Amino acid sequence: MSPDKIKKPTNDGEMKMPAKSGRKLKWAYGTNTVVSTVIFFMILVFIVLIAQQKPLRVDLTGTRAFTLSQQTRKILKSLKAPIAIKVFVANGGPGAQGKDKIKDLLDTYCYFSKNIKYQLVDPDTHPQMTRSYGVKDYGTIVLEGYGKKQAISTADEQDITNALLKLQSTVEEKIYFMSGHGEHSLTAKARDSYSIARSGLQKDNYKVGEFNLLQDSRVPADAAAVIIAGPQQQITEREQRILAGYLAGGGRVFLMLDPLTQTGMTNFLKGYGIQIGNDVVVDRLSRLFGASPTVPVVMQYEPSEITRDFTEPTFYPDARSVVPQKNPPKGVRLQTIAATSASAWADRNLDELKQGKATFDKTKDMPGPVPLVLLASIQAEPKPPAAGKKIVSTPLAKAGKLVVAGNSQFAANSYFNQYGNGDLFLNTVNYLANKTNLIAIQRPNAGKPLMLTSSQAGSIFWTVVIMIPLAVLFSGIAVYRIRRSQR
């Protein structure tokens, strides 16, 4: 080894690195640092690119405000063509109201489907485009796809999803309301009108009409379902025979009968194993919502296509019981959809109720849970028995569906938007019309009431109001006495 390559000792006895080797070592360290930094930034860029292509969204809000319903996601997956959405909102001022909310909602739609694209258009700076789409109001949303256009004025999940269905749909289903017996009006703005329910059906892409069996000889052939909403007068035997024939042909009927009315439908329903009660349902639980005891509330539902994923409470002002027979006619399957809690009862002392009194009489009244909504699936047509013979049932080629509710006010204007009333009404109609993809698109509420039993409320009162303050008081006294005794 040459002498100049030997490390020479320094004055303090340490070996000194040659200057040339030190520079090489610094260069190697510096190069490694630069390369590591470049690789790190490349990894970050790669992660960002992946996130842009496949972003991950997590909704941590209590009301799931940024989560689409399962039905909406299913519809988005079924899209086979691109959908262009134009939102006509201003960039500032009153015309920009709700802009951020619309953008957040449409971002969620784009997250679940690559076929959804949207554009924010300022009507003030793009007047020509605004006129070409016939837009007159700020906040209007126009959806284009499948060679059609759909315009909506409100930006919520139900309206946007149903607009997508309208673009895909080639047939407009028709829902008919029966008239001629004092049923609820579809056009009036009164509290007991069904104008809001009609608007809800139209938003669900239904065409709504009326028919009168006092004048017509049959149910309209193009009816997807028939609604009989709170008749106040007798439905004649001729009309009942027409309705029975309609059900026997696979028809779908939603019948809502209020208490204290004589409609002549008692025997008609008995033929399907349904007992409509001559009573009024009383529910003390309703007071927790600030309602009268004669407005029973339903908090839990039997599993069914109508109430799938349904969690909202529903209210039924002045309702009667709808009880399934233990042994229904052959070919008829009965299922309870909604029933009260065990604290309610069906009061049969109507005179006492008229005086504002409501007490449970175990010898006369029906204890809870009281069925309020019942579904009958009719696989065979029950025939009236001849004298001394059994009931004969004829199998049907197509099953009929009959939903019977002991109240019609729950879907009237004054109650339609209360909690889950409107959703349950629309769910029922969608089920009858075989449009189950629309069922259970519920709007999230800001909060849900906490329901406590009397024992639970008592426990909380004694614990929070009595025991904890007393424990703090006695602890303070004990500490004070101990410290005083140690002085």
C-alpha cells in the first residue's frame, strides 16, 4: 500500500480521513437523500392519482346526509348511457341559494356512477343557454339522457332519482283514485285533501287519475293500482263485485277506511279474512310526541317489501283496528304491516270516546298491539259458500294484492309530511304497482325522538336528579369532616 493512502494520525492521536474520500462520501449521502426525496414525491403523486381514479368517501354524519339510499345506488348501477346534468344557479346573490348543497349531492351521485356528469350554469352570464332549456327560476336542474330531458325544481335525492327513472322509463304507470263516495279531494289545498299525496305520486313518475264505479262498469284497464281513500258513503254491492273481479284478475287495491263510517265493506273484507273493527284506537304513547291519545303511533314494523329498511314513526289520527282472521280463506295470505305498541288498545265504547273519555275495558276492548295496516296476497278467489257447504276457492293466474288501512287521514295534507307518513304511503303504492326500486327512499331527519318507558324515565330521574347530587353533597361533607379532624 502506498504511503499517501495511509491514514495519518492527527495531533490528538486520531486517524484523519483523506479529503478526497470525504467528498465522495458526502456526494453519496447527498445523492441518496435526493433519490429518496424524489421517490417519496413520486409515491405521493401515485397515491393522489389513485385517489382521483378511485376516491374513498366516508359519511360520518349522524343523519347519513351524504349517503345515497340503497335503491338510488342500484338505479345508478343500472345506467347504460351517460346522463348530463345542468344546474342553473347564480355565482352569487339570492340566485346562489342552496348552491353548495346541490353540489355536494351531485358529487355523491358522481361518486357512485361514472355516467353522471354535472355542470353549474349561471343564468345571468349564460342567458342564451338558459332560454334554450326553458329555465325560468334559479335552482332548476335539467337532466339529459336516453334522448330525453327532465327538469326538476328541488334538489333532493327523491326528485333526482325519480328524474333518472323517467329518463330510463318508456312507460308511465297510472294510479287511479276511486271517487263518488266522499273520498278525499286530490286538488283542494285543505288539511284533509290528498293534493300533497298526488304531487308525491307524480314525482314518482305516476300519472294520477280518478274513476267512478257508479258510472263506469269496470276499473280502468291501464291502472297499475287503485286507491280508495276514506269513503264516507256506502259502496254498493255492484261496485264491490267489480272490485272483487279486479282483484281476481291480479289487480292491486289500497283501501283506507276511517272509523265511525258505514261503507258496507265489512262483509267484502271478511271474504278475504280481514275483520275491520267498529272501534277507535287509543294510544297513550302519542303524548310523547305532543299528539292526542286517539292518534296512535307505530314505531316498529313487520318485515315486508313495503317496510323494508323503514325506521320512521308513523301516525294515524282517528284509526280503527284491521285484524287478520286466524284461519283466512284458502289462497289468501295475510300479513300485518303496521301495528301499535302493547300500550295501545282498540276502544269499543264509542259513546265514552265522544265524551272525551278513554279507559281500557278488558271485557270489551281489544288490547294492543293493534294492527292498523294489513296486506292480503290473493292467490285464489274466494267464492261465497252455498247453504250448508264449505267455501270454494278458484286458483288465480295472477295474484291480487289488497292493502287495508284503518285510517285515511295519515296520508292527508296535514299529516303527509309528518315523520314517515308520506314515505309509508308512497312505499305502499310503489309496492302495489310493482315499482319496488322506489321503496324506502327516505329523507334523513335532523334527529329522532328518544322513546323511554315509564320505568326508564323514572330511573333516569332518580339517578340524575336525586342520587348524583346527593352523592356529591355527601362526598363534600365527608371530605370537610376528615380535613377538619386532621387539623
